[in-house]
Amino acid sequence: MKTKIFIFSALLFSILFSISCNSPTAPSIPYVPPKKANIVLDGELTKTMTDYGCPQFEGYVKNIGNNTGYNCMVEIACFSDTAKTTIIDTAKGFPADLGDIAPGIRAYFEAVAFDCKSHNQIKGTTVKITWLDR
């Protein structure tokens, strides 16, 4: 008899709990996505040389997000092989001088590979873009 009362009480409690969680008076709150910057490479990287004989990458980034980004860094890993297994240099550029990049805005950067003497040494690259949201 005690077991039946316990089972009945547990069943009644779980039904009441589930009814209270799905109250028809609970307001429907629409989902509002968070505001975030989304900074991407805009176009191709241009390969040039500096006046002091180092390979240089030039290009643009664009904020395609819905919030301002800042402290943006473009990091270009330079590889000695096409399989991209051995990094020989890392070139870093800072679009907008680490300042704000508002939504829809392009920003120019230059990144120098100081440890290389020519673009012929670089057989492959990867690009990583980091930033902070305002």
C-alpha cells in the first residue's frame, strides 16, 4: 500500500511540475542573435617586396558582421612545402592600426615575412584573422 501511495505521489508531482513548466500564460520571447563582428579577408593577397628585400603581403579585410571589431590581426603562416607541414615564417598585419572596423567597412593591411628573402621560398600560406568585439 505504501508503494502505491509513493508511486501515485511521484506521478502526481511530475504531472503538476510539467504542467507548471508549460504554462499557457508564459510570454513568447523572440530570439535576438547577439551582435558580433565577423572580419574576413576581402579579395586576394597581393605579394610584393619591401624596400629592404623581404616578402610582403598586402590586402584588405572586411567586417561582414553586425558589430564593430577592433584589435584585428591578420596572421599569415608561410610554409616551405605545398603540404603545409613546415612553417618557415609568420607575417603579421594589423588592419586599421588595431582600431575600430565597423560593420561593412574594409581595412587595409601589410604583413612582412622578415625571415624570408623571396616569395619563391614560400610554397604555401594559411591566413588566420583574429579580433575583439566592441
